[in-house]
Amino acid sequence: MYLQASFRDDASVNEGNFSLQLRRVYPLLSDLSSSDGTLGGPWYLNADGEGDKSGIPVFDGTGPRSAAIEELILRSQHESGQPKSINIWNGNPGKGNTSSISIIIDCGSIANQFELSISERQKCGSRLGLYLPCAKAVSTVAVEFNCPFATFGPRPYFEKQVFDDRPGVSWMLYLPQALTPAQVPEARALIPVMHEGQQKGTIIVSVMDDVFDVNNREHVKVANDIEIRLADQDLLPRFVDL
């Protein structure tokens, strides 16, 4: 499964603020580990080039470790004014075990990017379970990074979505609006995303009683129909506008 989102930081966030980004990731680990303990950690920085065996742990029991932040600063010391990446993984190699998080920041005029990739043990499986624990992870990312969208589902769905220039719905799509069933009648569920007592947005779910399967025509049709419905109401943003 794959979670993709974009976000922008305001002018008060300094360039290369790796500490901020990792603090945003930390609450997500609790969501992941509640479904699969191997996703809760430890997480490590990806190797910086061939032969790097540092395996620096990223988090301790309270948040990001200073050693990991210092290593990221060291790796980016020649990247002033350029996009910078944070790449971490859960230290469990092999299909059905490994998971990774990638964050690209300081992207200038284009949006920053967040990606979570979870290797599944079954072809149409979900290590996070059915839609509710998956939606919890999407909600955490949307709130922590203040995302204009976040989409979650199998990576091959990108080839089946309706619009190339807009996010796809896949299994679920977060948008920063309060949506009603009248606006999205094709949705199987609309989950409000709350923050500080206010509704921040909505997660639109295309499949409730099963794991989303790109080979299931009905699953794909529902997601496609939701995309068309949202676009017709100017509710599905274009990437260029994010």
C-alpha cells in the first residue's frame, strides 16, 4: 500500500528543518504499529551512498534523535537552496516486511512531497487492516503536515485513475473540506478529520468491506466515479494549483 500527500511550509520554517519534519512523522508510527508491530520501529536512515552501513536509528521513545537530525544536516550541507530529502525505513528487508517513508522538502515554488510505502505480504492485502486503521494513518498525515490532499491505496491504481493532472481517489482520498453524502453519493464512507475541535477535512472512502483491489473492476469503478463527481464540482484539485 502507498500513501502520497503534498504539503507546503510557511515562510517561518527554516530551510533544512529536518527536526520539524521528523516530529511530524513520529505520531504516525503509533498508527502503523497498532496494526503491525514491525511498522512501529525502530526506523533507520537510508544509507547515504554505497558502503554506508551507519544504520542510524531515527527515533527514540519521545521523538526524533539528535544523531539522526545531525546526520541529515551533514548530508545536505552542499544543498543550500535545493530540495532536500529524508528517507527512512523500518529495518525489515524483504517482500511483505519492508516499509519506507520519503519526504522531500524545500521545493521552492512547487509543493513538498510525503510518501509512505508498505510492502504487502499478500497480493491484495493490507498490513494495516481494513479501511478504519488505514484512514487513521491518512488523518494523522493530513493533520501533521497540513496537506491539501492525501491519497492511500495500491500503487498500481495510478495507472487506472481518471485524471493525470489531479490526485486519484484509490482506496481513500483526504481533502481539506467538509463534504456531505449529497456531494459525493458514490462514496462508501465519509470520515471527518478533526483538529483542535474543528473539522479540518474529509476522508472519502471507496471500499469499506474489503481491501481495495486494482484488479476488481467494481472497486476501480467506484473510485473513478468519485473522481469524476469531485471534478465536476471543482472539488478535486489540480496538481499545478497545489
